[in-house]
Amino acid sequence: MKQYLLWFLFLSSVASIKGQLLYTIQPKNGNAVSYLYGTIHMMPKDRFQLSSSLIKAFESCSTLAMEVDLNMNLSAKIAVAQQTILPDGKTLKDLTTPEEYAKIVRYCLDSCGMSKKKLKRYSRLKPFFFSSAMLQDQLKDIKSYEMEFQKMAEKGKKSTMGLESIQVQMETINSVSLEDQVSMLLDGINQPQKYQGMLQAYLAEDLDGLYKDIVAESEGFPNFIEDFLNRRNRNWIPVISDQIERGATFIAVGAGHLPGEQGVITLLRNAGYTVMQLNQTH
């Protein structure tokens, strides 16, 4: 399951926050409410849905705020792509033992249906990005809440913004050693069923269970929760606060960021905001 921790978060003592993914945030100045929604970054297409409540909330807002602004120019996209590649012409084979690499190749070809040509191309990626590409191949037809929201924002002529820069996000991902990234990749291959458990927790809107899974699976990486969840959550609060006082904003971040004593929901409440669950009707 460690394979899925990074992409799930990008792509939370535990305060008990159960059963909801959609929340209202009341600004202090009495203006229109904003909304907070917890996403999963890759979803099988046949499980993907947008509730009528979610669509109504989105349409009522003038701005879409996500972890990063996906509305990047070509040069920014190229710069990001370059950071996903292993340095010095290395490939995944250089980071693994012969036995580990053979297991990865076998899994990609047999379980993911990946072609040898594609495997060769992907092998130049850093292990985290290899894991993400491998999962996309394994799931076949996928949808992304972030990409869907981006399309909806463009269609509705809404402004878009990021709670952090793409460079900050890339630096956070790249702070994980290549050795640890390989360990996460192999863990996912050895226990592929763990993804389904995480997906089921999300579909059940069980934020408590989801958060506990993330904490349990990150135990071998002491700084993981602080670096990937808590610090980023704290940094987002002043950005969110400033934006929602300006106008109604739809905020979409990975669901793992919502719960916990240093999760976005609790931090917003501690900052004096009223954050309320909103039941979704389909």
C-alpha cells in the first residue's frame, strides 16, 4: 500500500471526522459560503461520479482552488516533466537488484498489460512516477477529480488557483529518497489488494479509516506525515483564509488532507471558521 501513499496524497492523536467528503466553509465577513471537497487522484471510470450536491456547490463558486493550479503554460509543464526523470541517464534497473527488477517487469507485463516498449520508456521515471504510470495502466479506464474540475472551471469561465506551487509539490515528492520510493513500489506490487481497501474507504467516505490506513502505512518513514500532510496543511490555511474572504471558492484537495488534528478541517475551525458537513445527494 505504500506505493499508493504519495499519489493518493497528491495526486491526515486522530480527530474523528467520519462520513463526509463535502463541507461548507462560512467566511468571517458574512459573504457567500465556500466549499471544501476531498478527492482521490485516480479513480476507476466506472466508480467515478459527481453528485448533484457537488455540482451545485461547484457552480455556486467563482474560483476553483486545488493543491496546485493545473492551468500551466507549456514551459512549466516541460519543467515539471523533467523533474520526473531519473538523473544521469539512470533507469529503474539501476536502482533495484536483479530479483527486484525481474519482479517489477513480470508484474507490469502480466498484471498491468504493459507493453515492453512502454515499460522501457517508463523505466526512466523516478519510482514514484513509475508507480503512478503503472497504476494507470493497471486500472485501464480512469478518471481524475482534479482534471474533471479543471474542465468544469474552464467551461464555466471560473478563475483557478493553487494552494501551493507545482515546484513546492515536486520538491516534497523528491524529498523522498529513491531507495524509499523503490520500497514503496515493491510494497504495492507485493500487496496489490491494498489499493482496493483504500478505494473502498474513500467510496464509503470513511475519512477516519482512510487516515488511519495512511498513518499505519507510513510508519517506516518517520517524516512522512509531517512532510506530506501536516506541514502542507498548515501552509494552506492562510491561503484558503485569504481566498474565501474574497469570494465563494470551491477547494478540492486529496481526502487524506481533511481529517486529523492538523488536518484542513480542524485547522480551519481553529482559525475561527465554521466548517460543516454537507450531505451529498445523487
